[in-house]
Amino acid sequence: MPEIAAPDAERRKLHFDSIDEVIADIERLVRAESAGKLQRSGNWTLGQTLGHLAAWAEYCYEGYPIKPPRVTGWILRLRRHRFIHGAMPSGVRIPGVKGGTVATEELATDEGIARFQRACERLRSERPMARHPFLGKMTHEEWVALNLRHAELHLSFLLPE
């Protein structure tokens, strides 16, 4: 089930400049979860969130399981700069996709971390495909930035005490 947008007061404001910063934040979240001090303002567990982020990073290489309607892709390309360099909006649903997104399966935290770290290592060292199905042609740096923005969005719903 996709996250239901929570008011900004119930989310963390995050900005990551590197994959290392995302990994450091995730390590902090794992420590909080282990200590029983991780709260959620969304519906997803930490493992589920990491699995979702990993899957979307993997899609950069393996291909996407969905194809946007032509008009949706056109509209998103107009907002491309904002998606890559600004904050991703919460509550967005992909038209025609049950639940509004894919890769939302429940996952144990350890499995989510391992999968996310593998996806990040690949993203660091290997250039993804040239075209994003929604945003069009992208550089390696833009792919990394897009994945950082995606992590900011979903990790903002996880609140370490």
C-alpha cells in the first residue's frame, strides 16, 4: 500500500548530496529501529521502504515494469528539473498502477538494507540506461540525483527518536 501523505510537521526534511549521506541516514534509522525508537508517519516499514528504493534504483538498469501513458510522460518531462533537483512531492500516484506505485512488498529490514546497498554500489559505479521512461534522456549524475530525491521523499516518513 503506498504511503499516505502526512503533514510536513510529521515528516523529516531531508536533503542528500551523495549516496554516502543516504547510507548514513539509513544506518541511523536502523539503530533507532533496533532500539525500538523508530516512528513512522507513513504506512511502510523501514525494510519495505528500502526495498522500494532499491527496486526503483535497479529499474534504472533492468528496465521499468510500467510504461507511463504518453501524456503523463510528456507532463513529467516538463517538470524534469524539479524531480531531479527539487523535492519530490508526496502522495503522487502513477496512473493505471494498482496502489499507485510498484515494489511495495513487505521486506525484513536486513533484506531491505542489503538490497538497497547493492543497488547503491551499482549506481555509484555503473551508468544507468540513457532514457528514463518518465523523464527522458539523463546523465549518470542526474540518475544519481533522482535516486537521492526519491530516498529523501520516502525516508522522510521514518522518524528516529
